[in-house]
Amino acid sequence: MPGVPPQRFVYLGPEGTFAEQALLTIPAAERGTRIPARSVPEALDAVRESDADAALVPLENSVGGAVGVTLDELASGEPLMITRDVVLPVQFVLGAAPGRTLADVDAVAAHPQASAQCRRWLRANVPGATVVDVLSNAAAAAAVAAGEYPAAICAPIGATRSRLAVLAKDIADHPDAVTRFALVTRPGPPPPRTGDDLTTLAVYIAHDRVGALLAVLTEFAIRGVNLTRIESRPTGERLGRYMFFFDCAGHVTEARLGEALMGLHRVCAEVRFLGSYPRAGVRSTESAAAPGTSDADYGESAAWLTRLRAGDLD
């Protein structure tokens, strides 16, 4: 029901991963029911089928880029809506059974993306260790707890859950790496405007029109709407057919963004609204309206046009 906080949360599992760690930063999720899902599609389908109130899924990583499966799932199927995002620092640790040291490590269990992000550290600190691919960071920690491997690359929450000793912290090659997650619900009124919001859209351009993408970008530019992210994804129709994902600074209730959406609706083959929600992290100045694009400016210009149409030229 609109206005009722979600109580049942599903997230990309298994337990002990960055997704669960990110979910636990949301107070309602910390108090509610948390259920791991085997995949992003499974998590989002649980929301579509009312088996969960909300799903937390990865949206993008500052090193690896966008999570394609999440974008594809949001752009297709029954509509869903992002109600908030969570930005989580990627802090890998090397976990081992209690009593082990780095000198004991001749094999490291790791998800391929995790080992790729810690390659330089592994080469410098355990150069003789074999890296063994596993299905998730949590699975790596569990395998060490079961005695299958001497050490694992995992999230801090995974090491805690599996009661591993942390041999080294912050072992990622990019210390400032972060992953951005999206909390997704069934459609409803968006969260209230805060003055520092993001709006996410999936846009299908009209491929039979010359300059179709330029026309889309122009709708934003002429209204002073800043784009914080642009991502292209194949539509699956044939080579050269793409849809575009946009993160825009602003809220759907703002006049300038509303005008831009109406413009996109006129020139695009399809526009899917994926939500307006408070921006995670430090307050940004990117949402500030450029001169002539505030709600007051749009209201004054609309009133002026109404007077002209009524014959009032003063």
C-alpha cells in the first residue's frame, strides 16, 4: 500500500555479501525480514509477484561499471521503481581460519571480480598462492570455514559470519572503490522531494530518425537538467539497436524535469520512468537549478503565456 514502509526485503545473496551489508544500512531493512535471492532477476521478480516489498540489487561499481543484468531487468517486464540508492565502499579483507598467518596461505578462494580487484595486493603479499574461483564472496568465506581453502577474499560481513580471522584489511587495488545499490519497489508515488535528488530513466530512441540521441540530450540541456550518468544497453533486437539509461539531477515533481520528460515522451519511441529518490552520500550542488529553470521561473513564464493567449500584451 502507498505510504506503508516495506517490511520484507530481498537482496542479491547469498548471506554475508556486500549486498546484505548495504541492505543493513537501511533502518527498515535492519528491523524487517531479509531474504537472499540467487540472482538479480529472482530478486526483482519477488517484488513483482508480491513475495517481497522491496529488493536491493547492485546498480554500478566505480571500477567494474554498470551491472548490465540489473539495467536490463528494470527496463523490461512489469514496471518497478527505485526509491533510494545506497553507496557502499568496497572493502575486501583476507580471511583465514584462526591461527593461520600469511605464510600459510598457498591458495585463496575468491569470486572472480573480487580477485580481479585485489590482483596487485595478492601479487605483492601472497605471490605463490593459487587463486580459486568460487560463486560469491560469501561462498569463499564459507569454504575457508569448512577447511577447503586456507584463505578467502571476502567482505567484512562475510568474515564475521564465518568466524574467520582477518589477516589483512582493505586489500583492494582501488581503495576508493564503491558499489551503488538500488532499492526497488512496485510502482507508487515517489519519495518526497529533498532538493538533492536523482531521477532514473530508461529511454528507447527512435532509430528511424536522424539525430535521435541528440534530440534526447537536447531535451535535458535546454532545461538545465544535469545528467550524472549515461549508459547504453543493447535492446536485443539486432546489432546497432540500443536503449539508454539516464540518471538526472532533480525530482520528477520539479517543473524543469517534468518539462524534459514531456519532451522525451514526444520524441522517443518509449520512456520508462524508474524513479525519483534522494541522492545517496554527500549533498551535491548538481541539483541546483540553472538561471531561468527554477519552478518559479517556469510558473512565471506559464502565467505570461496565459496572458498572451488572453490578448493581454502588457
